[in-house]
Amino acid sequence: MLLSVLAITGAALCYGASAVLQASAVARSARSDLPGLLGRLALDPRYLGGLLLVAAGFALSVVAIRALPLFVVQAGRASSLGVTAVLATVVLGSRLQRSERLALAGVAAGLVAVALAATPQGPASVPGAVRWAVLAAALGLLALVATAARTRPSPRSAALVAALAGTCFGLLALAARVLGPVALPAVLGDPSAWAAGLAAAGGLVAGALALQRGTVVAVTTTMVATEAAVGSLLGLAVGDRPAEGLAWLAAAGFVVTVGSALQLARFGAPEALAEPAAAE
């Protein structure tokens, strides 16, 4: 249990730092087409650094996902916005208002409540058909991402693509939750392993497209809220449950954590770094 909690904490730190780096890189990219956008980002050290942090965060999340219900892990994922807020005050010179400081306290209190309501459960045991269904869903989401790449930039399309990215990441969490024993070469024959890879790719591409189409605040809020809700609901669908008699505490902690984290979403916007890009 302690190892899983430490893993969630480490993942939140990685995700929170990556948000600043990725948003800054996308803000400097002037290309609107998907190949051009990806080409620019592939050469941007900030975006690549953000990807490394995302990979590290996901690796740590998997440690927790394999041992705890998804609603706990997703609450921890949402708390990364608090990490971004703190980093923004240090790196970008942003100032926390009284309401934001209260939101940080809410994130901490909500996480404690969720942790107290959790109970170790191990990987979800599901029929093979469920793993194939997860793979089919990942393929469907990837097709939607390809379609979204052809939409015109607008606040509405930004919100829809951000929700699509959050859904991809929520499905990624489910794929890791139902994944069989992680041992080569057997894991390569597990449909959920391939689903995890496809969902991760779809989420990263959709996230970049959404950041290019809308404000970082709106995109981050939509993406994190969708991921937290979808991931948690999918976890409940495969058998995740809080400790006996503590469902109310789990629900309250989850709502407080995610709601407080979304109040801090504006700190994912690196305004100080984005301004020079407009002058290029």
C-alpha cells in the first residue's frame, strides 16, 4: 500500500512538470496541420522532455494501478494540476491567490480521504473478451483522433478533442488495470497491452491537437476531468470497490480532489513562455 501511494505521488510530480513543458512547446508551434505539428514537436527539447516525464509518470502509475482501484489513481492524476500550480509559481512567476491556496489544500485533503477509503485489490480479473473489447475501443478512439486532426481550430473543436484525449488516457488506465501478468514474451499476446499502446498514442496526439486549438486552461481542465471520470467509471465496471462502508468517503474525496484540481488548471498555461512565440 505504501509503495503504491508513493508511486501515485511520483506520477503526479512527473505529470505536473510535463504539463508546463508540453504546453510551452505547443504554444511555440505555428503549424496547424498534423504532420507539421508533430514534426515541430519532435524537434522541440521541451516537448521531448515532457514526453519523458509522461512516460515516467505512467510507469509509476502502473505500479499503483496494478494494486489499487482506478478511482484512487485517477484522483492522484488530477492532483498533478496542483503540482503544475506550484511549479508555475516558481518557474513562471505566477502568483497563487487565496482561492488557489484553498484549492491546493482541497487537493491534499481529498487525496487523504481517497487513500483512507482505498483497499489493495491487485490487478482486475476479467474474461479474455473484455481485453479484446478494450483493444477494439482503443482502435475506435484512434480512428476518432485521425478524424479530429482534420477539424478546423475553434473553441468547440478544442473542447471535443481534449475530451477525446482524456478518454484515451482513461482507457489507457483501464488497459493497465486488466493487463495480465507483465512478463515477456507472453505480455505481447495480451490484447490489453496493445490497447494500452494505442490509447497512449491517441491521447498524446489528441492532447497536442487540443492545445493547438484552444487555451491551455480550457484544454487541461477538460482533459483531466474527462480522464478522471472515464478512468474511474471504467474501473468500477471491472470490479474496483472502496473499503467496506467507506464508499461515501471515497466519493467525497474524489469529488473534492478533482474539483479542487480543476480550480488550478490555469497554472498549466505558461504565459511568460508563450508570449515570445507570438513575436516569431
